[in-house]
Amino acid sequence: MTKSIFSTVLLSLLAVLAFAQDRTVKGVVQDADGPLPGVSVVIKGTTQGTVTGLDGDYSLNVPSENTVLEYHFIGYKTQEVNVAGRSTINVMLEMDVEEMEEVEIVGYTKKDVSSSTPKVENVTDVVAPNMANAMQGKAAGINITPTTGQPGAKANIRIRGVGSISAGTDPLYVIDGVIVSSDDGIAANQQQQRDPLSSINPQDILDIKILKDAAATALYGSRAANGVILVTTKRGQAGKPQISLSAKTGISQVNKGNFKLMDGKQFSEFHNVEWNGVNTDWTDEAFRQGTMQSYDLSMSGGNDKTRYYVSGGYFNQEGILIGSEFERYSMRMNLDQKVNDKLSVSLNSSLSYVDQLDASNGNLYSSPLLGAYLQAPIINPFDENGDPRSFLAEAPVGANFIHDTPLNERRTKSLNGILDGKINYQINDWLSASNTTSMRFESAKYNNYNSPLSYDGRASNGDIYQANLFNSTLTSTSLLNFDKTFGMHNLSALAGYEYQVNNREVADLSVSRLPGDLTAPGVGANIDGVGGFTTAYKYMSYLSQLSYNYDGKYYASASYRRDGSSRFAADNRWGNFYSVGASWFISREEFMSNSDFDLAKLRVSYGTTGNANIDNFEARGLYGISHYDKFPAAFYEQAENKELSWETREKLNAGFDLGYKGVVTLNADFYVENSKDLLMQAPLPSTTGLDFIRQNVGQVQNRGIELQLSTKNVQTGDFSWTTDFNIAYNENEVIKLDDQSEIVSGVHILKEGSSMYTFYLREFAGANPANGKSSWYVNKDLSAAEAQAMVDAGDAFYAKDGRLATSEFGMAERVESGSALPTFTGGITNTFKYKNFDLSVFMTFATGNKIYNGTRRFTDLHDGAVFWPVGDGQYSGYAMVESALTADRWSESNPDGYLPAYGTGATSFHSDRILEDGSYLSLRNVTLGYTLPKTLAEKLHVSNLRVFASAQNLYTLTNYTGYSPVTVDTDGYNFFEYPEGRMFSAGLNMNF
């Protein structure tokens, strides 16, 4: 007996030792029809795994006898199997009808497999007030530019280029199935437009889907011309309660890029004045070390009947520019209740309060932006007691922003609420009906105060502008869904009705002559202006969709939507939008059964969408109300256009998806989008007394290619490395402008055959070698004899490099000088994992675009006007940047110098002298994290604990001489920018 027990134990130990040495599991994976090649076999919780061979066989080394293996294949249910000491495991996979049909709810209905719908899931990787920053560079064809470092400011989001000239170009936002406006209801005079979507806590977001082509966007036809961004918030899951805590804190500092100012000694040398020993770095006074803190707590759970998600959050970011800050308190509660087998209801509610302090505009004298760029370093901003001086008499800008910024305030406070209710009734197993009704409101107040003690408030003895807004939107969507399978045939249909009404009320007041530092408008002795308005718009829509697939291989879909908008003329309010699409899953064909490609799919779609993003009532002839001699008076304000109707976008998309052995996935798309009947502001004759009228004129085309590549580069043992890369090429062209061959506006030109935001500038020729004055190429169609005669006439014209140049600015013709729109954009993320450590490195890039660096008109070369005396001498201009000191400048001893002699005038005129290459490669985010081992986490009574450190906007490789090319607006015009900060943060995520 003892020997028998001993022998058994010995054999068991030998078996365990043998398993510990080999730890190899083999087997065959098959379905009802036989072996399945290309099945992913992965060790659960890791990226380590293998793929079954042609006969469905596999072999995999596992770390322990209790390892759990996951078997996954497209169109089949995923299985989990505990090794439990076995060396051979054969698995039978079952078909998954839902996955075979790619059932994923996108907006109103299931995802259309003829479209490409990129998804962004890790929206909290980037520390920012809004979700736009989390999407930057994460999907091909979506170009996001922050435009400013102001916390809470609205980013520019452009999907597949810019397709509208003077109507809105923002995408349509849909949050939990409900359309949300991204308008800034107050539109106050701020450094950068406020972002209403910043009221949404990114921590509550589950994922973001980006709809681009017709098959994906057509059901939102009324406003989907610029693409659609679908936001899904988190919901509870059945099971025991899950409590999650997230905390982050960080600091930020200005990233000056290639921008560098002269110090006091350099400035004195350049302006030929005696140095007084003062060396003030005004950027150090304007910019500070900003701070950030964020705290979020959520609880979720439920059972088969009831599920819930409840959260609360706090976010505060102190901007790197003095006088800027963003603070948000947020709450959310999402409930799902299954009443019975047929009836279910859902409720989404959220409430947020935002307090945003805006940096003042760069064109205000008291602005720290203007002072940082233009104040001379030899001026001391402090008096003998160390207090900020209230007035700088010896400076070109008399305001001292160090003194004024704490006194003046530009603040917006807003309360935002959302209440969505959905009811769904399953009539039978193939037919259901639902209704979603949503109420959203915003109450906001904007206050712009200039103290009588500040430079900007001195003339008015203090002034206040205050605007109050109440905005509400009611949306109701009723849908009828049909979904039935007939053998190998699956048919889905959708019919629906949608109604939306928006009401907005704004009241504003301007007062001046304030007593002391009181900031209530009622204390002003002068009422300078009283205004306000009420406005509303309505949309009504009928929508339908039909989808068919055969055997999970061949898909076809068609949709139709009819929309009416109150913004258009009575006889032209309705627009019809449609799409057709098809796709073929080649990888599901029998002839692909032995292929290493586990995914191969072709897609094509065509359709139309609409744009109605203009002001309300622009089709009507309107009178404005003012006053005359203390009585109301009406005046003609807007011309009527009974023909005004929808701007439409025709979209053609063709693409394919490839997956190779579970380690490489490639998505490629080619598209052509034509925007027609553009909602443009067409000029009117001056005899009408009006400047413009809104008309449907013109056509713009965007065409391009998008590629997204995901690779699992290394998966061995405890280490893995994956890469996600995307790149998009877009070509923009103005096809037609109807009655106008070209439209010149500022430094841009709209012209048939050219890109939008094409710069139209005189071509800088450098210094006239005869006198050192600025000169420009004439660029006129002249004969050789005519050109020579102009040269012989005097020193205003001369020959340079075989071309005619002139110092007479008005004699030079403007030429097209490149576009502000990038040709290529993209991003790349590398993710490394080793045991419990994870490292993510994310970069974005853009190329092919130009930036008009308008700030340089004042900072490097000015026209030489005298501004202020210093000591016994006088010096002039605003030239402040270090490059002005080291430039190749004309002088009598350097007659071939490129830049004109300082003080010769005309250097601040608009020309391509300050047009720069906007290309860049930016290291946007690096995050290092560590997840506590489960055994250790359990000792701390938590189910999961992850700590991380993150760095944002670390470095940008560029030739641009401003702070950063990343924060330049879509039109490429940059002027006294508020740059992004370089942020370092740390935090933890904890689940109980």
C-alpha cells in the first residue's frame, strides 16, 4: 500500500516536472464542417498566442497548468478553455450569427459593413478638458488642430478635408444616439471660441466612432456632410457592483519651439541704444507653470433586469498663460431596465458646471500675449518696491499686463444638463419599435470686465460687457426595426421619424464709468449698449434603411432620408439624401479556407448628405431694430432669398480590409466627395445698402486615400509590441464659383482650380541692392523691352535673377503661394508591454501646408516708425526676435544682403516673406504604466490597480519659427498665438 502510494506520488511529480519543462499544449480546432485554419489561440490576459494551420492544428507553450486559452475566429463564438494540466485540447467552435453579421450598433441601426468606421477607445490617455484631444491622430482622414493652448477651447475637427466655404465645417456630434449641437451659444469676444462639448467628462466615454463615407453617414443626411462623430458613454453590466476611482495630477509649461526673443543686450545692440542693464524676459512674466488635477469616481453593476452606471468628476486646469483657467464639475447616471421579455427602458442623465477664465485677445493692449511678443526687454515692469507698474511710459505698448491681468477678467460660467429617455418594445423575434426623447439645456453667462485701473479700461473709466444665454434642444426619434433570417438570407429594415427643435435666448449689456473696482453692470454710470435676441430652428426627418446579406459573405444596403429645416425658404426646406453600399467577405469563401488571410473584404458605397450649418432665417428678408431720437427704428438688414436650400455632399468610397494571421490588419479607402450648391455669402452691389446675401453657389471637391495599419510586431513570452499607424492623403479643389471667377479675402484667394485657403500674396524679392529697401517681384506680363524700360526709369525697379523686381509695393502683382490645408496627415502609436508594465508612444504628423506667420510682421521686421525715446537717442519698431539680429541684412558694406535695411519701411506689408512651411512631426504623448499583480491587489482589497506617468506635447520637429505649427487654425493664419503647454502628469486607476 505504501509502495503504491509512493509510486503514484512519484509518477505524478514526474508528470508535473515534465509539464513544467515542456508546458506545450497541442490540438485541433474545427467546426461542424471540419478543421478551421486561421483561428487565433491566445493565452487569456496576454497577447501571446498562435494561429491554427491549414488542418486546424496548433501548438502553444503555456506558462502554467492552469492557464486559460481563448479561441477566436471571425463569425464564431469565442471559447475559453482551462488547460487544467492537459497537453492535448481539441475545440469545436460554434457559429455566431451576430458576429457573422457584424452586429454593432452605430447610430440608428447596425453597422453597415460596406463602410469603414474607425473607433477610438482610450479617450482618457490624453489629459485634456475635452474629447477632441483624445482623437487627434488616432484615425485616418480626421485632422484635429487644437488652435490654442487655452483650456476648454474648441478644437477644429475636419473629416476628409474642408468641403464648405462659408457654411459650417464641423462634424455632427451624436451622443448616445442623440444629435448634439457644437455651437458656441454666446459667441463672446474671447481669445478662442468656447467648446460646449467640453462639458462632457471624457472619463464617462466608452468609445468614439468616426463616420466618414456615405454608407455610414447617410442616415444622418440632414447634417452629416462634414462627417459624424458618435460618442457612446459607459453603461452598467450585470454582476456585482464595480467601483472605479481615477485620479490625475500634473504640471504644464510653455513649449517655445523655435521661437526665441532677443535679450536686453542683444536688443540694445540691434536698436543702437545704450543698454540700461535691464533684461526682462516678458515671456517668463506672461507664461507660468500651469497645474492640472482630475478626480473621477464611478459605480456600475446590476443584474439581468437592471443595470446602472453612476459617476461624478472634477477637473481643473490652470493655463500656462496668466489669466486662463478651466474648471468642471460633472455628474452622470445611466440606467437600463428590462421590464419584461418584450419591454425595456433606458435613462441617461448628466449635469455639469463649467467655470472658464479666458485669456484676453492678442490685439488688446493689456493682453499678456501682446506684451510677451512686443515689449522691449530693456524695460522694467516693476517699480522700486517690486510692485508691477501701472503704466510703462517709455514702452511702445504702455500697458503692463503683469499689472492689468489680475484686474481684468473674461469669464464664462455655464450649467449644462442632459436627460435622455429610451423605450424599446420587442413586438416579436423579428420586429421591434423604439422611441428616444432627449432634452438638453445650457445656461451660460459671459463677463468681460476692464478695470478703470487698467490700460484698456482707462479711457472708459472701467467697462463691463455681459452676455447671458439660455439654450434648449428637444429631440425625439421613433424607429421601427425589422430583422429576420431566412435560411442563408438575412434581411434588416429600418423606418423612422425624427423631430428636433432648438430655442435660444441671449441678452447682453455694456456699461462704463464704474465706481472703483465694482463689477456688477448696474453700477455703471453710462449704458453703452443693450442688446439681445431670441431665435429658434426646427428639423423634421423621415428615414429608412434596407440591408441584406447572404451567408455572411455578400452584403448590400440602401438608405433614404428626407429632411426639412426651418433655416431655408418655405418652398425649399426639404432635402432628399440617400446611399447605396455593398461588400464582399472574400475570406469567408471556401477557396480562402486554406489562406493565411483571416480577413479579406471589399467595400464600396455612394450617397449624398446635407449641410444646413448657417444662421437661422438666412433665407428671409429681415429688418433690424435700433433706435432714433429715443424711439424704436427699423432698418433693412438682410436680403431675401426664396431659392436658398440645402448644401449637398456627394460621397463615393471604395475600400478593402485585410487581416493576415491575426498579426496584421490593413484598412484602405479611396474617396471622392463633391460639395455642391454651397451655402456661400455672395457679395451684393453697394447700391443695395447690404454687403452680402446667402446663396447656393459653387462646388468644392475633396479626394484622397486613407490607410490604417495595425501590426503585432512581437509576441513572445512576457513581452509584446504592437503598432497602429494611419496616414491620409487629401487633395482639395474649388471646382466652380458660378458667377465669380475668384474671390480675394485678406491673404487668401478662392479660385476655380485651386485649393481652398490658398494664400494670395506678393512675392518678396529681398532687399533692393541699390538702396536696401524692401522689394517684390513685379509678376506682370511684360515684354523684355517693357521690363528694361522700367529698370532704366529709376531705382524703383531692378532686375533680379532674370526677373523684374520693384520697391513700389503697389506695382507688384499677387500670386498663389500655396495652401493652408495639409496634403498628408496621420499618426502612429507604438505600445509595448512587459509583464505588468505598459508603455505607449504616440506621434502625429502633417505636411504640405503653409502657415502665414502674421506675428512676424511686428516681431522681426517693422516699417521703422519711431515709437518712443530712450535716453539721448531714439529707436523704432517692434523687432524683438533673435533671428532679426543674426539675419542677412542689407547694409552699405553688405549690398547683397537678403533682408532690407532696418528702418527703410514697408517690411510689415503682406507678402510671402512670412509664409512658412507648416510641416511637422510631433511627439504628442508618452505614457508609462504599471498594473499591480492580482495577488498583491487583492491584499489591498482592490480588484485592479494601475499607476501611470504621462508626458504630452514633448517635442515637435518643424522648421516653423512660431511656437508650434500644431495649434494653427484651419486657414493657416497665425497671429499672437496662445501655444500649447508641455504637460507632465501622473495618476492611478483603481477598481474595487
